[in-house]
Amino acid sequence: MKKYRSKLKIMSDMLSIIASEGRAGPTKIMYGANLSHERLVRYLNELEERGLIKEVKVEERSFYELTDKGSSFLTELRKLEAFAKAFGVEL
């Protein structure tokens, strides 16, 4: 049986990629989080609307960075994932 990732897990993967790079382009995020382009755009828009990431233009190229709110969210989410895992639950 194939396991599907939750929306929260997908967002966590995306934020983790951006955090590890400091600044990541859409292609890096798309491949790193294993998303289609359509889903990538949808999630990037949602993360930006929630104030967790911001788009930065560098020589007409788009990159994404975590905001302070996004960094805090990722830190707390990692704690929650570790807590759930300790009890045998995956988010």
C-alpha cells in the first residue's frame, strides 16, 4: 500500500529545503520536495500568504527565503514531529 504525505509533511519538506540552502529556487524546492510544478506553485503561494516564506528576486530570478515566522514554525514543527515519532505516530 502506497503512503501519501500529508499537507503538513509537504510544507515541512519545502521549508526544510529552503532552510538548509538559506535561499532556494523553485526548481531546487520542486525536486527536493518531490512535487509537480502545479503543486509546487500552490504550496509556495500558500506558504507566502501565511508569511512563512518570502520571494526574493536576484537578477530577475526568483528565490525563496524563510521569514522569522517561517523559521520559528519549522523549529516547532520539528519538535512536534519528534514528539509524535516517540509515540509511534507519523504526521
